[in-house]
Amino acid sequence: CATDFEYWVAPSMQFLDFSHNLWLVGASLLVAMMAGFTGLSLTQGLSSRTPAQKKIAIAMASVALGGGIWSMHFVGMLGMQLPDPFYFDAAITLASALVAILVVGIALLLLHFGDRTPKILVSAGMIVGLGVLAMHYIGMAGLEMFRAVYTPGGIIFAIIVSSTLNVAAFSIAYGKRSHRNILLGTVCFGGAVFAVHFSAIAGTGFVAMQASTE
């Protein structure tokens, strides 16, 4: 609610009511699921391939998973309805996509170029979990016409949700590389990205940007 943010902005600023288009919310979940299935499937059976083939497959999977994280975020943002139209800075938006692809790539390299121990599974999940949030907040920094304002509690909650769910997703998908686990991992991954986005939005307030008088 607005009182959660009153210590973080000038008193004259008014927080805006916003809602979501449920069709686009559902579409964002579908995007996350499709990306998760594509990315996790691309990395199946890599143990029998050469290092060069592994790197190519990991690069493709990183684009699928990282791009899916980014796409889910912006489809979800398309479904957010503020009082006036808004748009995003192109350079910042591109940076957020590259961050998502990079962190997924790092996690997949850990999983496929070393012993897949519980410590590695947790590390990979944490890297992706924090990367999802980095992508989210970088992407939100590109918001034009409105400014997003966060509370410490909202950020901490989003970190806990993202880390926990992504560790669970990678532990399931990579605990045993079977078709069943990949499907379960897809559901967990898609659900994690979806939940992280809306958990972060729940801890966010929006104010209209003030026009410069200089």
C-alpha cells in the first residue's frame, strides 16, 4: 500500500493505482514455461558430446532460458495497466536481456563442466535466482513516464522467493536428467520466474515522473 513507500519519496508524490490484464499475465506464464522447456531440453545428453558441442548447446540454452526470463518480464509488464501509457528505454532494456542470458550461461557452465554436486546445484540456482532479480530491476530502471519505488522488505522478499524457487528448479531438473525431471524442472522454472516477477511488483509503487522546470 502507499504508506509502505511514504518514507522513500517526496510527500508531494502520489502513488498510482495499477492493475493487470489477466490474459497477458497468463501469456507471460506460458512464455516462461516454453522457455524453460526449450532451454532444459537443449542441455539434455551433453555428457556424451565434445566440449565444443557442449559450449554451442549451452550458448543456445542460455539464449532460450535467459531470453525467456526477459520475455516473461516484459510480457508481464505489457499486462500492467497504469493511468497513462508508458514505455522503456531501449538501451537499458537490452542490458537487462543480456544480464539474463549471461547469468544463465554461467550457471549452465557450472552444471556441465564439472561435478554436479549438491553445492553446484545450489550455486547454479542462486546465480540464476539473483540474475532474474537483477534483470527485473535493471529492466524497471528503463521505465519512462513513471518511476518505480521499492521498499527494503519488498526487495528482501523477492530475493528469498527467487533464490528458493530457482534452486528448487535446477535441483529437480538436474538432480536426474530424465524426461520426467525436465518436465518437472520446466514447471518449477516457469513458476519461479513468474512468481519472482509478481512478488517484486507486489513490493513496488509507481509515481508519475515530474517534468523538469529547468
